[in-house]
Amino acid sequence: ISRSHAGTKNLNRTSEAVINAIEYARQNNRKIICFITGVPGAGKTLAGLNIAHHPSLQNKEGALATFLSGNAPLIKVLREALARDSYKRSKTDGVTKKKEHDRVIAFIENVHRFIDNYFTSPEKIPNNKVVIFDEAQRAWNAEQSKRKFDRAFSEPEMMLEIMDRHTDWAAVVALIGGGQEINTGEAGLREWGNNIVNKFPQWEVFISSELKTGSHSTGNLTLFERAPSNVTVNENKDLHLDVSIRAYKAEELSHWVSQVLLNNNEKASQLFKDYLTEYKIVITRDINTAKEWLRLNCKGTRRMGMVASSGGRRLIAEGLDVKSELDSANWFLNPRTDVRASYYLEIPATEFSIQGLELDWTGVCWDLDLRRTNKDWDIKAFKGTVWQNVNSNEKRTYVLNKYRVLLTRAREGMVIWIPKGDEQDATRPPKEYDKIFNYLKSCGIPEI
């Protein structure tokens, strides 16, 4: 969580910008919402945890802030990592690991449970004055809330309504990873803007210019469709983590991935040549070559693992089952000697397990759910025994975002493995894999 390669000053400036905004809300009895943006690996989660632990947000009764996420694997890994670390530090004091785990659970909560606890009881005022919402762009829309909990309100609306119950001041800190909505029912960034304008205009907004004009770090989206006349919007460049602390070239990598997915192979190739030659990205058709490359590059305490799309159902023919149950805490945290750990390169983490988390070195396994046709992406879903067309624009976006997530999980380098396919297997035609391989090579990636 805390390993930093660069940009610590930027991280501190971002945390201080949010703390200052919260202090402004407290002194003036205002309701505010701060949006923190940044490329994958920029340290948004770390910034959120730092804010939650800031001395100004502690009192005799406990913390004024709680850290919320709808990402179950992220919550599991965060809780376990923090509990293990705290236990290790305080072992001499006789502190038990369970006690530390229980303490950590108190300030890291599942956002769906938080909303469920308060929204159904209108008279109930939250214990915390500040909520930090990780991956806020993945909050559910009204349709998904209705399906899951029979509530016809989006999670951004419910969160703002709950925190608006405070009679004096309150703050929501929304951590935004642009272009990473990967599942049905994820409302996206614009849902927050629409609710602020239409239902909570009294809330003051604090954003960076990236959310005002849009950039590749926000999936080219803006918070508002047009500048609102009824909402106070404060712009602060420090609310954007523009220098990665989790990867050497994360800003350039994010830009390169965007161009790859936008079918701009010539621009992607130039970006690769100009900025990514020191960040190791290679491609291969052989899975054993990919694994050997990872083992050669991943030294010391660095961590490696295989990642794949949850739609990559035919990877099982090559020995990788995306439907295998992944024990996130053991996969991400256990040592090289543990067969359950990511080091063994046996069980791939899908976008659902890896989003919001990173490894030092990744093996990206590419299947035919995202393939090439006529200079564009062709989206497929494996149903029963065949690949079927995906025509829904929403679902197409989810699949592209899945691969955006997978391609931005490595801090130091990645190998992309494209299977060769099998002429005898109609679900793995070699020509389709060849098209993907040739396109990615045209984006600048060298073959090994």
C-alpha cells in the first residue's frame, strides 16, 4: 500500500488539500464533496487512508472518518494487510491479530452495508462526519440498487442523502478512477454530478481541472455535463495525483492504454517509443515463456501474478481457469513459498479481484472476449459452447474497461500473452488470436 517510487510531495499536497477543505466545512458548517482523481497506481487509496488517519479527524470517541469501498477483494486485502502489519509492530505488547483485525474493520467498511444500515432508517444520523468513498465511479445506479436491495435510488444519491442528515457539517471524499466501470449497474462519474446539481446543490464541490475538462485519467469524462449555475465549484490542481507513486511511468502507461483501446495504434506506438521503453512491456504467444520472463524480472520482495478477464473462458484450455475461486488476501499477501500466493502463477486474478490493487509484475492473459475486426474491437461473450456477439454499448464499454484495468495493474512491467489457439477447436481459432497479436505489436510492444 505504502511503497512509493516518486511523487510523495504530490500525495502530501493532495491529502492536505482535502484536510483543508474538511476544516473549511467544519468551521463554516458546510457540506462539501471532494473528488480526488489520478491515473491507476497514482495512490488514490493511499491518499484516502492517509486522510482517514489524519490527526485532525481523530477525537476521544474515535475517528471522524470512515473508509468505504464496494470492492470486496480490496476491502479483504486492505483489512488483512493492515491487521498483519499492526500485529507485527505491536507483538511485544501482547496484541492479538484478531484484536487488530477487529480494530481495522471498524474504519474500513463495505459501502453497500453502510448504505443499507442508514438509508432504511431516515432518523439515523451517521456516526462519522467524513466518508471516504474509494472507486466512487463504481457506485451503483438506481436500476442496480433496485435489483439488489429493492431501492430505486442510485448509491451517489443515497450517500449524499445520508450525509446530508448532519445538521452542521459533513464531507464526502470521492476517489475517482476514470474509465474503470467494469460491471453492470455501475453508475459512473456523471451520476454524482447529476445528483449534486438536481438534488443537493447546497453541497460545495471541490475538484481538479481534470474533472472540469476531462482527461485520459478520468476516462475523458467530466463531473458535470455543463458548468452548473446553482452549485459552488472550487477548483484545486492538488486534487489530482498527476505523478504516480506506485509506478515509474503510470501517467504515460495510462495514456498508452487509452490509445490502444481507442484503436489509435500509430499514436500508441509513438507513445511507447517516446515514453515506455524503460517500463518493460513485452508480448509472447507462449505461456511458459511469459511465466519464465516474470520469474526472471521479479526479484526480492517484488510481487508477480497472472491476470485475466472474467470473460476469458477459453483460457482454461491452456490451464488457466478464470472461474477458479481466488482467496484474495492469501493471493496478494502470502510469500513465494505459499502455493496460494500469486507467485505460483497458477490462478489468475480477474478484473474484479485486481481492481484497486497492483502488483509489481503482471502476466496479462488475453482471450477472445476482446478481439479485432475491421480496425476496431469486436466484443464477444462465451455462452454454453460458443462465442456470442455483444451488441449492447454499455456491455461493450465494460469489456473495454476490463482490459483497461488489466493493462494498468503493473508497477514495473508486464508481459502480455496471446494464445496461439487450436485449429481443431472452433472456440479458439488461431486467426482470431493472430489479429489481436498483430494489432498489439503495431502499438509498439516488442515480442519475446
